[in-house]
Amino acid sequence: MLTNDLIRYLDELLQADKIRDYCPNGLQVQGRDEVGKIVTGVTASQALVDAAVERQADAILVHHGYFWKSESPVITGMKHHRLKALLGADINLIGYHLPLDVHPQLGNNAQLAALLDIDVIGGLEPNDPFSVAMLGRFSQPLSGAQLAQRISHVLERSPLHIAASERPISTVGWCTGGGQSFIEQAALAGCDAFISGEVSEQTFHIAQELNIDYFAAGHHATERYGVKALGEHLAEQHGLDVEFVDIDNPV
């Protein structure tokens, strides 16, 4: 598949031009003109780049790419080593951040909901068609301990559980990755619990004072599944050779 055709397809599929973000979405580093082999992963770390070079990939497709807003523009040190490896191997780097979080079928939030058996109601930000945080419910209420156990089983990662309420968990909000700031909005929406990847110091106090359970299930662990699903979609729809490489990250 021609690289330009692949990027056009992905841009349209993920509606990348309609979502404001903190980084460029789409082709971030240009490589060869045709793509047959793709390595997918959460973050374009040196370890993932090295894995793609070893596998003779034509492209790397990630959720966390490069060139973030407010970062230094100079190409030195770690950034130099990563880009030198990509350019030296003529590998395309393709990244989709928020567009991959919010896609209703392939996105990180949708994939996490399916894994945890959450029935999606809609966006936590009801007036935003691309709401980053989501609202849903469980068909059968769970205790906080039961939800923690389910998260641990599904993600193979024990979550940090801030148990703030004794009531059963029926309505839940969630945002994969670093979405802990949505906890107040989730509480105002009537959620019994909120799930994200990371936790901040103030999250404990907010959860306690607003009487909402909070689960920090890991930034990496909650965001493995969108890019994996996207790669599987490309393999099925376009016959590309796609391999998901999970560079483990405890954060």
C-alpha cells in the first residue's frame, strides 16, 4: 500500500482533522513510499523503534508519537537517536493521539469499555462529539473490590483503588491514559466511580470529598488496545502484515 494512501485512509477513519490535539497526527516522520509491514505499539520509544528495525518494518504506528506542544524543537540526545534510527532504516512513523482515544469502535476508550463490560452511554462532555472522557454503566452493579479485581484480571495490572464510597458501582466514567482531571466532572454527572490510567496527589482528596471511587489502572495498560485494534483493522481491511509489539511500561 502506498504510504500516502495509508495516511489518507487513517486520517479519514480517525477524523484527525476535526480534533484539536497537543501533537501532529498522521505521518510524523517520512520513510519509504510503500508499506507492507507495520509494527504497532503504544509509544515510539527507542525500544519500539529498535524492534521495528529488527523486524524490517516499513512503518511504525503508535498512540504516543513525537513533536509534542511546548517541547524543545532541537534534535539532540534521545530525540536525535530515535530519529537517526528511523531515518537510517527509512521507516515511516505514524502517530494518532486524541483521534485514537475517541474513535467509537477502535479507540482506547471504546476498547477498554469492551474489555471491562461497560455499556457505553456516551461522552462525559455531552456537547462535544469528540469527548475524551466517557460515561457508561455496568449491567450488574459491582462493589469497588469486584471492579478492582476485574481491572486487574483484564489488564494484568493491579489498579490503585481509592475507595471513597460504600455504595455499589453502577454508573462509571472513564478516560484512558492521563485522564484523572475528569474525576470532578464524573462526580457531577452522578458516576459511582471513575477509571483512568494515572493518578495525581489531589485525586485522593477529590474522590473522598465527592464520594466517588477512583481507579488508576496504568497509563500504558489502559492504552494498549486502541492501537492494537487499529492495526488489526488494517490487516483485515488492507491485507497488511501488522504486528503489535508491547514494550511494557509499569506507569
